[in-house]
Amino acid sequence: MEQSMTRKVVMKVSLISILVNILLSLFKLFAGILAKSGAMVSDAVHSASDVFSTFVVIIGVRMATKESDKEHPYGHERIECVAAILLAATLGFVGMGIGYSGLMKIILAHEENLIIPGPLALIAAVSSMIIKEGMFWYTRYAAKKIQSGALMADAWHHRSDALSSVGSFAGIFGARLGLPILDPVASIIICLFIIKAAYDIFIDSIEKMMDKACDDVFIEGIKAVIMEQEGVLGIDQIKTRLFGEKIYVDIEIQANGNETLNYTHEIAHKIHDAIENDFPKVKHCMVHVNPVCFENKEKDKEEREKVSGEE
């Protein structure tokens, strides 16, 4: 059910994204050529690359939401990380291409040969800023709703495009004020924004593929839930690891070793259910019980109260 909803959300957002990017990139390309603005043409190329990135998201999420099978008993969530890395690489190459183009224009062109862009380029830049920033927030909301790293990477594609349009606007506006060199300079600024976004997406995806542990706030939340369960005397160990957009949790607790196996199993089962219910991103929680033996139940009660006080 959850996977079906994820696919529906991704398809809806992606189709809207593809349509918006195609129309916007064509408009910016037309405006850049007609207004003779290299920065706007570069911006159009960036928007066009978003179409490719959205297709990567669609493929990545569809594969990541496949059910576990014999060859992949832990599921396919890490495919989303691969998709996000591909998006980061695409962003990086697009950014370097735009930066190289702007740099060559500055090196090779003389001031008298630099063309002052027309007003249509300014209109295109403002339109792009508004539309792409709106797409960023729309896609970001959907990505958080379904907890999708690939869709979040696509949201940052929209944000980097909005930032590149800000650079385009500044360069074109400056060129029209009598400083045409600012148009190719804007392309270099755009390049830096894009490469920064690509780097952030890449690092986040790599960390998720390397079983990075969750932060301290998440760990403390798990500890609090564990100690609320009746029969828990203490916590020996908690291990967490990111698996794509999901989390695996391994826990070792202390329980009275004089109790029956059924009793301690029930404690572990309650912890398992509580963790998975209270933390939706947890895909699986494994609980191991370490026995602590006491002379009688009264001492067991005293020890539990002592441990709870220490926590």
C-alpha cells in the first residue's frame, strides 16, 4: 500500500515537472537566442537537463519500491541512492559546461564584441525564478511526504535552476546597464551554484549507501520508547543504519533472566512493535535480550527502578 502510494506521488510530481521543464526550457532558449543572451541560453540548457533527471527519478523510485525477493531479501531501497548519484553527476557536468562556456567568452571576447542582451531575456529570467522556485517547494513537499531521496534531489534540481536564473537576471541586467561582461560572468556564478547542489546530493547519497548511523536525537527517541516498555531493565546497545531512505535498528536490552522465555520474548516483541509504529522510517527492528539474574522478584523490581532513575 505504501509503495503504491509512493509510485503514484512520484509519477504525478514527475509528469508535472517534465511538462513545466520542457515548456520553460523552450521559452528560455527562444528568449536567449532572440535577446542574444549567453546566460539565458545556458539557463535553458540547465532546465532541459531537469527533464532527464526526472526520468531518472521515475526509474529509480519504481525500482526502489519493488517488493523484497529471494536475491534481495532486504529490499531495493538503495536504488534510490544510485538514482540520486546519477542526478548529482548530471548536475555537476551541466554546471561545469556552463562555467566553461562563460569563462571562454570572458577570455576570448573583447569588450566591443560582447553583445548587450535584449529585454526579453530579463522577462525569461524573472519567469524562471518564480516558476522553478515554486516547483522546488512543490517537489520538496512531495519528497518529504513519501521520504524519497531521489525526489528530493530532483527538488534541488529545481532550486539550482531558480538560483541560476537569479544569476542570469543579475548578469543580463548588469549588461543592459552598460557592463556586457556581466552576462558571461553570470554563467560562471550559475556554474558554482549548480556544482554546490550536485556535491550536497552526492555526499548525502553516499552516506546512505555506507550504512551511516542516525543522529543522536533519533537514538535518544528510541531509548525513551524502549525504557517505557514493562520488563526492560536496561539497554546494552543500539545500532542504527540508513538503508536508502529507510532505517534498520538493532537493539540489545537487559531483562530478568529468571523469567520464562515466553515472558522475555513478549518484551522484545513489544519493543519491536513500538519502535516500528513510532518511527515510520524504521523498516525493521531487531531486538536481542540479555538475561540479568536476581535472587528474587523484589530485587528485580528494585534494580529496574534504579536503572530507570539512571536513564
